[in-house]
Amino acid sequence: MKRSIKLTYLLALLLSLGMVSCLKDEEFDDGRIQSVRNSSQPKMVEVALSTSSANQFLVLSFDNSNLDTTFNLIPVNLSTAGPATEDLQVTLTQKNSLVTDYNTANGTDYKVPTAAMFTVVNASGMVTIPRGSNTAYLQVKIKPSAFLGDTWALGYEISAVDKSGYTISGNLKSGIVAIGVKNEFEGNYYATGYFQHPTVPRDIDHEDYLSTAGPTSVSKTLGDLSGVNIVLTINADNTVSIVPGSGTSGTTATVAAMGGDATYNNTYDPATKTFWLKYGYPQPGPTRIITEKVVKL
């Protein structure tokens, strides 16, 4: 009888330990605790434009100026639980094929600035992550006015680390930064109007930031669809052309300007800084039609 009780107790103890182990495994998988099985994590060096290898792309916009402007272009990060225990020198190399490949994959037309258009501040493209920190920056100097009138981008890749024991990230080792100069149309606007929709028709009434997309173009939210944009181009006669922007897919990728409205006639009024817009999708025969008055604040 006593032997039976002991066996029952031992079995219960083993089951209990197994359940705790399973719970710890689940907590580790969920990232809530550190693994006690592998406490030595790799010292990973990476480009920190984004946490996503599919989106190592950043857009920087500058006010139009003829003055030298120095700024952080590429952040380099030491991905460890704590800060660096020693100075770490990381070399970045310009790689124009990153921009070419991005253009091919996304249908964009970013150009690589000539050597005369920018200066890398860091000697030999080397950045130093100082002891006690995790991040350093590749810095460049430009005259923003030299970038007016086109879209530009620079691509860089980590090529070397000066000390052993560190690993260059495989999927976060490179990044692209687009450099643009704000045109006169960029800014915060207030949009009012109507979103004609077969199942959820609604009023439009919200603030919207229009960002530079070209010398006379701005990117704007498609109606009230957050994350989906159209590109407005202001022509010489103040008419406005409309094409699909970032985030469009499926039917929204066919969005286009629509005519036939005396008020919402796809024009820009420079005196009041107001857009009068009418556009819709899917094309042809749109069932979603947006009319908007968009006024700069």
C-alpha cells in the first residue's frame, strides 16, 4: 500500500514538472522569458530602418534650402540584450543595385544621386557604435535644393565589422533611404465630402497630411481608407491628375479621376490652397465614388 502511494506521488511530481516545463516552453516561444537552454545569443549587427526585411525603406523630406544640411541617413544597430561592451566599428558600402531592384519590384523610378550631390560624413563609410550604446548612424551632407525636381534614393549595405564574435544580419543588412524636397503643396489639410459606396456610404470629414510625391505631386489618402493612397499631380493649368498610390491593390489599384461635376472638377485653387476632387473605382464603371474638398490648414 505504501509502495503504491509512493509511486502515485512520484508520478504526480513528474507530471507536474512536465507541465511546468511545457508552460516555460510556451512562455519562451511567446517571448515572455529568456531561454535557459541557450543563453548565448548571437551579437547581431543590422540596419535598423525597419524590423521587416521586406520593408527596409525610408523616405526623408526636407524643406527647400541651398544651405548644407547634415542628417542621419542609415541607423546601424547592435541587436543584443544590453549595450555594447566595447567600441564597435561597422563599415557600410553604397550599393546602387538596391535602388534598381527596389524600382523593379515596386514600379518606382528613384534615381541614385551623383557623387557631387552628397558627402558621406563618416570616413570610409565607417560608423562607430560606442561602448554603452547600441546604435550609430551613417551621416550624409546635402544641399536640399539640389534634390528638387526629381525622386532620389541611396542604398547601403553592411560590409564589415572590425571585431570577431559579431554577426552581420542576413536579412537586415541593407536599407534604402529616399531623399525628397518638400514641394509647396505638402502640408496638413482638412477633407470634407462624400464616399459613395454600395454597402457603406458615408461622409468624409477628417484631417489628412499630403506628402510630397514629386516636384508638383502629393500623396493623399484615398477617401478615408487609411493606408491606401492616391497621387495628385497639379498641372500647369491647375487641373489635377489622379493615379493610384501606395497601398492600392485589387479594385483600388484602378482608381482614377472622374469628370462631369461642375464643383468637384479635379482642380486646385492656389489662392485658397484648395483641391476639388472627384475620383472612383473600380474602373471602368466605378461603384465607389469619392467627392472631396481638401483645404490646406
